[in-house]
Amino acid sequence: MSAGTVVLVGTVLFAAGCSTTGTGLRDGGPARTETVAKSGAPSSPTGPAPSRTAPSEKPARKVDPIALLKADPRVSAEVKRDLKPCTGQEYPVDVSYGKITGGSVTDIVVNVLSCADALGRGSYVYRAEGGAYENVFSDEQPPVYAEIDRGDLVVTKPVYGKSDTLAYPSGEDVITYRWNGERFTEQDRVHTDYSNIDGGGQPAPAISQKN
């Protein structure tokens, strides 16, 4: 087993189907984003009733994201140390399920946020390999947030200047990654500069650069 492979025993649950819900999830395939209420029990999603899973696709497999992160040697000691409930048993973790690596089993995207300001501290993608989950992508340069968009992995990074407040970044980078059969490669990068009118928030024309 490689250093980036995590084995979960007894924490995997099977869902009969899934729908597109949660923050920013725009994948065309079966996917779900959840905020984890406590380790081992994701909170019930809101929104439309779950849709049927196509017969040719395996249903999403729910996991305990906290156990997954803590067992992953590629997750930094700093992130693991601060991975605690914000209030009660509410962990600052978003979980998305979707097809982004071409496998027969749904992939998992996990975002770790800060309790104080909900900024992304780390983003990770796990791919099922037999009975284990392998970490195939990680970004621990905050602020960062990863999501699934039409089969691609899209990572958003706010850009802050020296005088910027957390609420008003100077701009943002949106990076699109695509699975090439072995790993994620960058396909596109869009940088947007925001104006300073009324404290910011008004985007200037974006500059897109394809690799």
C-alpha cells in the first residue's frame, strides 16, 4: 500500500442514490456535498429527494471524512492538530461525492475549513482502490476550496493584498484540473482582479490562461 493510501474498516456506508446538493457542487454525475456534523455521521442533506443511481454506476459510498483525514499520511500534522469540532460535534469539513477520476466507484472531495472565518485550510481528493482510499490530490496552501464541476476538479483560491481584509480579497484564481489516468493535471487557470469600489466585490474583466 502506498503512503497516500488510507484503509477504512467499518466506516463505509452504502447509499441507495444521491443528488446534487450542497455548496457549489455542479457535477453532472452523481454527487453530494455535506457538512459533517460529527465523526462517522454526516448530517442529512437538504434539497430534492435523492435521484436513482443509473444501473451502470455504483452508488456513492459514504465515509467518515474525519477518520479518513486523520489516517492519511499526506495530510499535514498542522491540519490534523486543528481538526476539531467548532461547536459541539460540528466539524468544519465539507464532503463532496462525484465521478472525477474515471473509476467505477464515486470519488470523494474533502475540504477542511477554519472555524473562525470558514476559510479553506486544505482540499483533498480520494480515489477508491479496492478496499482502500488513495489520496490523489491535496492542496494545503490556504485559502483554498475544491469542488466538482462537470467531471473536472475546480480549485478556487482568493488572492489577498497586504491591506486586504478577509471579507474583501483583491481577486481570485480559479484552477481547473483533469484526471489523465494517473494524476490530476492543470487544464485552465482564470485570474480575476476585483475593484476597490465600496470595499471591493466588483470583479474586473478576467484574464484566462490555458496551459
